[in-house]
Amino acid sequence: MPTTDANPPLTELQKCPLCETALHSDNLNECPKCDWVRGYRSRETGGTFRDRVALCLSVVPGLGQIYKGHWLLGAILMLGSVFAILACIVAATASAGWGLLLLPLYWVGVMAHAYFLEDRALHHHTRG
């Protein structure tokens, strides 16, 4: 059964964590069968400066996504925020105010998405 840890310590690594192919003792850092390499799916903890800027910009839903280079998604979220506000007003009137809880949930979700989203703009600026 495959392990859930994609980067186990070298001392425990005998098989590829993704496809369970036996690794050569001379090179335990990559799998010859499935192209797994040490460091696969690892992410820095704490986020980058650009992640934090995108989080702050997402006070206006979609602006953080645009900042990270996801133009279409940002535009859709900006348009969606108008509909989300209208839906929350309708839900608030129908549920004696409880529907207003939906709007902060939407905003927190959009902000978290902007924080964890791949930064396409950074990759674009570092090339060439």
C-alpha cells in the first residue's frame, strides 16, 4: 500500500512513495519509473510575500486572483460577489438575519483561495 507521505526520510525510503517501484540504492532521490523526485508536492510554510498581498487585496473579491495572474477567475469572482451580496440580502430577509452569515463565509473563502492559489504572475515575471 502506498504511503501518504510523498517525501519520507531517506533512511526509510526503499520504494517510490507514488508507484512503489524499488529505488536504486545509488539514487534514492528519484524514481526511474514514474519520475517522482524528492521534494514533490512540498510547499513552504507561512506563504510568500505575494501570497499575503493577494490575501489583503481579496478584500475586494477577485482582486487577489487577478494579482496572481488569474484574470478570468478574478473577473468571475468580482461579478460573483455582486450576486453573492444580493443572495445574502435575500437569504437574510427570508431567515430573519441568519443569511448575512453567508457573506463573511464567501469573503473568507475567496481570500483563502487567493492565498493558496498558484502564482502565475510571478512565474511570468521571472522567465526570460
